[in-house]
Amino acid sequence: MLEGNEFKRGLNKMDVENHTCSKCKKFSRVNTLPPKVIDSGLCYECYFKDDSRYPFTYACDAIRSWAGYDKEGTKIDRFDASVIRDHIAKILNMTDFELAIKLADYYMAHEDEIAKKSIEDFQGAERL
Ligand SMILES: [Zn+2]
């Protein structure tokens, strides 16, 4: 019982942690925003409006980082990554755009750890 209530309180607390966009004054829930967006003081829409790399390029970069590296750099290029993304989207019954948004959001939220792993992989590949 208590655990259930504490769990509920935790959820409610997250719900009320709102973030106000400094540009358009829109409220967003903090737990729905990538850290980068929160730091910028903007809402999701304002942050990405002028970023042409969102979501497709970021989605491709996420997939490329998982494919790994060789001496030349990433093992697959952006075209290969977008073909893979498109196939997965079809299997999941999503549009390519919807999946790209999910992947781009994941990439933004985990950018630091992805970058760290990418550097390690690339340095490992160079030593071979
Ligand atoms: Zn805004």
C-alpha cells in the first residue's frame, strides 16, 4: 500500500516539474525533454526548428555509432543507416519519420555516452 502511494507521489512530482520555454512560453514536462533542450531554456519545437539535422541525421548517427568503426571511420555511411532505419520502421509499422524522431531523441539524450564509446571504438580500430 505504502509503496504504491510513494510510487504515485513520485510520478506526480515528475508531472509537476514543468519547464517553460524562454521563446514561446510553452510548458513542457521536464521528463519528456532531452537534457540539451532543458539546458537551452527552449521547448522541444523551438530548439529543433532551425536544426536541419533533426531528426534524420541524428538518427543516422545513432545507427552508425552502433555499427562501429574501422580505420576509415564509421563502418556504414548515412545512406546505409537510413536504409536500415527505413526497414526497421516498416517492420514496426511506423513511418520512417516517427522512428527517426525516436532514434534522434535517444541520441540526444545519450549523446555523451555515445560519443565516449565512439571515440573508444575508433581508437581501438586504429590500433588494429
Ligand atoms: Zn518554445
